[in-house]
Amino acid sequence: MTKLITFLNGPNLNLLGRREPEIYGAETLDDVVAAASALAAELGLALDPFQSNHEGALVDRIQAAREGAAGIIINPGAYSHTSVAILDALNAFEGPVLEVHISNIHRREAFRHHSFVSARAEGVIAGFGTQGYLLALRRMAALVSA
Ligand code: CA2
């Protein structure tokens, strides 16, 4: 059976490709989701994409993933650095979690250097641009088929 991967993007990532291309690149979130969906199909996976600017909506979606998703790929955006609620929700999910950051958060302001989500994630990708999502998906394919 095709395994479902919940693909979450947090606040302001709906603006991808529309502002700050020097940091986040030129691809829109729709471009990223289209590329990731195509790769998922090649890898025998299906993608369940969701973006929200609201912490509770992301928590709800992580809880919903307990019902049928094999893994979660998440770019929590700024909530990475603030949200114990998202960490708690991820801790209640049993499958693998991979964290993606488009920019290299360790080369930016000190407040971006810590992510609450990293304590739960099997792996973290940062600074690979939007390609990081595709690399995470390849790793996820290996994790859910192991
Ligand atoms: O590098 C990443 O992927 C981040 O998760 C992006 C977050 C930032 O708060 C994290 O520290 C690192 C911000 C997302 C904002 O996305 C925008 C995209 C285009 C234009 C404006 C904002």
C-alpha cells in the first residue's frame, strides 16, 4: 500500500518565491509541493501537503497524521524556535519526523540557532534551499521502508 507522508510548512512559507529570494529562493510553495509530489510518486509514496500561519492548525494536522501517515516532513518556520506545542504534538506521533529549513539557520541570527522540533526529528536539513525538501523525502522513503 502507498505510504502517506504529511508535508507541513509553517508561518509565512506561503510567501515563498514572492519576497526575499536571496534567502529563500525563487520557487513558490506550489512549485515545491508539485516537485515533492512528483518525487513522492517516483518513490512509491503519496504526499499530504499543508501550510498554515497558525500554530494550532499545525498541531491539529500533526495529530491527524497519527491516523494514517507513515512519516512527517516539517518546516515549522519561525515556530521551530518557539513552539513547545508543536514539539509535544510531534512527540505523540509514532513515525519518523524530518525537519527542513530552506536557509542555514546556524548562519543567521542567534535566536534561529535553536529549534524545539530538532529534539524530536530523526534528521534535520538546513541551508540546502528548497532542494532540502526533496532530500528529506528521499531519506523519508528509506526510513518508512526499513
Ligand atoms: O529557513 C527556513 O526554512 C526557516 O524555517 C524559514 C522561516 C524562519 O523563521 C526560520 O528561522 C527558518 C521563515 C519563513 C518565511 O518565509 C518567507 C518566504 C519568502 C518571503 C518571506 C518569508
